[in-house]
Amino acid sequence: MELESNTSGIEIKTQRAWLASSVELLSSMRFAISLLTIIAIASIIGTVLKQNEPLPNYVNQFGPFWFEVFQHLSLYSLYSAWWFLTIMGFLVLSTSLCLIRNAPKMLKDMRSWRDNVREQSLRNFHHKAEWHSTVPAADLTEQLSAKIKRLGYQFKVVNKDQATLIAAKQGAGNKWGYIFAHAAIVVICVGGLLDSDLAIRFQTWFGGKVPFEGSGVLISQIPAQHKLSLSNPTFRGNIAIPEGMSGNTAVIPQTKGVLLQDLPFTIELKKFNIDFYSTGMPKLFASEVVIKDHETGKSFPATVKVNHPLIYKGIAVFQSSFDDGGSRLKIKAHPMQGSNLASFDMDATIGGATLLSAQQTGDRGDFTIEWTGFRPFNVENMVRDGQDLRAVNPNENFAQKLRSDLDKHSGSAGKNANNKDLKNVGPSMQYKLRDKTGQAREFHNYMVPVQLEGRWVFLAGTRESPNEAFRYLRIPADENDSVNEWMRLRAALADPELRAKAAEVYAKRALPASSAQSMQSQLAASAKKGLGIFAGEGATPKLAGYTAIAGFLENIPSAEQGKAADVFMKILNGSMWDLWQLARQKDGLPVLELNEKRAEFLQLATAALSDAFFYGAPVYLQMTGFEEIKASVFQVTRAPGQNVVYLGCLFLVIGVFAMFYIRERRLWLWIKQEGQQTSVLMALSSQRKTLDFEKDFEQLKLQLGVSDKGGNSQTETPASNEV
């Protein structure tokens, strides 16, 4: 970054060639421009790639190989990377040397009148004009001096070579623009370095500070080697505070672990307020807090809003985001396997964990439930392309339907960017179910039934990894808007004795009383086998639901598969109805009368039972109540370089304004008495030759030459040089 067109740097006289070359390179324009290019490219990367995210997020996004590559390049915290800060330091050094080398010459040039020119050198100027006048030289000198003064020029009159030279200049302050612009780069970079984490790095390198990599430990129990003192000159950290709680320690993320920054005051969150748009996006959120000074003990209330930070003792407290502060949930757990396990209630706290024993689930091992999220309401798009969320393809054949699994009967809970039908589908919770080997599966369950395709269903989402979308099991709501009837049918399907009894009841109901006993026995056997296949009885590997039926039908000749499938499904649907009624009788409930609504429920329930074998959890957790507790996430910063950067921005504005709006002009008038006439030779120069300059030159000729009626005016042919 040079102040002149010369791209070379400072040349020093030394016998060490390497030293002279290094100084010349550091102070050269080509080196500074190269550094600026690298910083610009790095800034683009830092803008596109989210910075300071949890490392697992980058693993999921880029994969193990590229994750390692990008991590070695420090792209996840680019603006605090050692190489980025090093480039910034060299840019400061290079631009400073450039400024030191050229600023004195520019200041000297601004003060100079350039009155050492000769007549011949003026004739070599590109923009020149010459005329004669009958006015004596002394009088003409006074007249021209007055004119150029009125035009805003500063001038100096010099007598030389039996002639008079008027050297004038206008807009010499243009060079201040170059000086301020280059100084702005230095000041802004210095401010950026002051606000970087260099101070924290020095403390980790030389001060014995070590990032803390543990979890689940109280801040008061963390050793001092992981904490930064109040004298730390610069930092940027986060602090999450639930409603009714307080905090005075910020968390500063590091590549591995975190550092804790003590604050000189305590922030107590009284209330967190949030408004939403109709789309469910946050519209406004603000925190009502009380600040207590540790030194004086005084307290005062304040409100922290987005873009309206609280600044106290040189520390800015920004409203960064919001989170759950440990909402308390009421949960009812429904076992998803076996027939003798009863539902049970449990309490949950977001951010906590609950042990799920093998006795409760009927599984072979214990599980741990990690409660990760809660939302009091969810605004979802319930229409896709003008149709319901998941339209069933009418051309799909039966075999395809039988082979469909959880991906078909489940899908998006209603999220589609092109949809226009926005509805609040109620509260939801998110949790992870972790087995004894450490493997976890994530779940997302809605509290109330959602209307999809004109039917009310409970959505139970599942996914195996965070980079997957949730797939939703759709449990039909019964006449009491609950999952009880579906759970009753599920338990009955898992009971071999009840399946056998349902098959017998179905055979007697399906055939007239006059039918032969052998026909009833044969139909009962077919119904029992169909229920057993659907329940996954005796399958190795275990197959159940429609997938198991499809596998069974593949053993039948293809020409007869369609007819066999129709008979099979008719028997299955009829026996499932009787199974449901027997389950109700077993629980002391009356038998239901078959109607269209209950037939539709049974169809949906059967499809959901088929999908449930792919659910991947021993229990279905249903939220029955909640007490929401909000938490506010603040970003606390101490940025001493902020004002320095503002000063640099001011310098940059002044510099750009001066360079673009202050036009430098140099004017010379060579006045010489030649007998009875006086000749005037005018020359004009500028740093940049523009259309405006051409107009100024033509106007200046008229104002200085043609205005004298006794003279004449002419413009000479452009010369080849200019000095």
C-alpha cells in the first residue's frame, strides 16, 4: 500500500543484502497489497463458515477428513488464528513503513510552490495556453493575481529570468486523503489486534491458564488455572442465566474446552420477554435484569435488548439469544414392547437426565434419557404444493405399500419453505435415549395431536444422528384425543394368547353359524397366522408389520400375489378389530360398535403399529404438562480496541473524502514584457486527468486570457512531456 505510484519500498544502505531486501519488501506496495488480498479471502471464508460453533457440528457438516483439514487451518476460529493475526501484524508494519517513507515527502510537496520551473518547461506541459496583452507586465501581474485569488487559488509571485512567475496551487490538501486512508488501515488493524484473543493466548502460553474440558461441574469448583482475572484487558464470552437466577462468570469458548472470565458485577435475570412473528420466528426479545456491583455493593435495574446493549465498567452486555432455563415437564411413559408392562409417570427437567431401568421398559438393559429441548409452541407449514402434508400416491401398488416402512408413514412434521398454511401445533420436547454402550438416538415428540390429511395424530419423531431430519411416527388419536386405545391395541398384538382368541372370534363372526366346523377352524388358523406374521412372531431376523407380510407374500407365485394379498389384508383387518375389542374387554371396558370413524381409526392404528417396529425406542414418552422456565443468553465483551477502530473508520472517511472530493490543481503564469506588449504563458497540471479537469482548463483560459480585450488567446499544441 504505497502513497505514490512507485511500488518499491525503503532502500537502506547496508552490507547485509538480506536485511536490505527484507526492509524493501516489508515497506513495498506489492507486499501490502498481497497481505490485503489474503486477509480479504480469509474474511470471505470466515463470513461463509460459521465461527466458534461446537466441533461436532463441523464433523457432521464436513465429515472426518475435511474436519481435520479445516481444523489444522484454524478455519473454525479464523479471526483469532495465529496466521491471521500474524498477517494483520505484518500489514500494520508494512503500511506503517510505507506511511513513514512517503508522508514526509507529501507534506513537503503540499508546502512547496514548485516555483523553480523555467519558461521552456512550461511550454512542455500538456495543458497550456499563451496570449499577449498591451497591459504592462506589472499591472497585468496584479490583475492576474487578483483573478486567481478570486478563483480560490493560493499563489506566490517570483521574479526570475527578466520575467515574473505566478506559482499558484489549489486543493493541496488532497494528499491528506492518502495519508489518512493509509493511517486508517494501521489504526483499524491495531484496534482489531487489541480486541483479538492475543491477551488470552499470552496468558495460556506464559500465564499458566489452561482451558477446562470437563462438564457437569459447578463453576465454584473449577480450579483457578481455568479462570481469567478481572484485569484481563479484552475478552468476548457468553453467559446463560435462567429466570430468577444470576451469574457473574462468562464462558469463553476455546478450540478444546473453555476458559472462565470473572466479571466485576453480577447479572440477575428478573424476566425474559419475547414476541414472535406469525411464522414463529422471534420478533423481539429483551431481558429485564438487575446489576449488582461487587466493589460498591450497589444495584440498579436495566433492560437489555437486541442492538441495545448495557455498558457498565467498560464491559458491554449484549442480548445474544435465548434458551431453555430448565423447564420442568410432566411425562407419561408408554412401553413399546411386551404386553404386561404398564404405563408410568415421570418428571423431567430440561438439561437434566433420567435413568430408565430394564424393569420399566422390558428391555435387556438400562437407558438414560437426556432431556435436551422444549418449545412451548411450534409454528409449522401444514400444506405442500397446495395439498396436505403427505399425500398418498393413488398409483402405488400394494406390494410397494407393504414394503413401506417408517419413511412412508412418517416424514416432516410440516416444515416446508414454500408452504403458506402456518399453524401452531402446540408444545414439543426433544430428548436423547442413550443405551449402556453410549449409543444415542434422538427423539422429538409433540404434546397434542396434529391434524394431517384430515386426521388427528400424535407425532413422535426419531433420528439416529443430528445431521438427519426427524422422521415421524403418526399415532392416531382416539375418541378421547389420547394414545390409550392405540397403546391397548399394541399390547394386545404382543400377546400370543389374545391373538389366538381374536382369530377364533373373527372366524365365528366372519362365517355363518351353519358353516362347517372345519372351515371355521381353517379361517381361525389363517387369522392367527396373519396376526403372528404382523406381530413378528418367530421371524429371524425379526420382521414385523407390512414388511413381514410382504416377505411372506413373495413366497406365493407372482400371478396369485394380488389375490392372496387382498384376502390376507381382509383377514388381518377383521381380526385386528376383534383383537381390539378383546383388549377392551380384558381391561373392563365395553365393546365398541363398528362404524366408519372407528374403522378409519383401526386402519391408521394398524399402519402406525407397522411403523412402530422401526421406532427404535422401548418407550414412547408423552408430555402431559409443563412449567416453562426461560433463560437469556448474554454476550459480554471488553473491547478496548473498539474506540480505536472507530477512530480508524473516521480517518478512512476523511481520507476517502479528501481523495475523491478535493481536486489538486497547480497553475503557473509566466509574465514577460516584450516591447509594447506583454506575453503570458499559462500551464495547468493535476494528479488525475479527468473530464472535469479538461472543463476547468477551458474555463480558466477564458477567465484569465479572453477577459482582457486588449489581448488575444491561443492554446498550443500538446507537448510530449510534463514536468
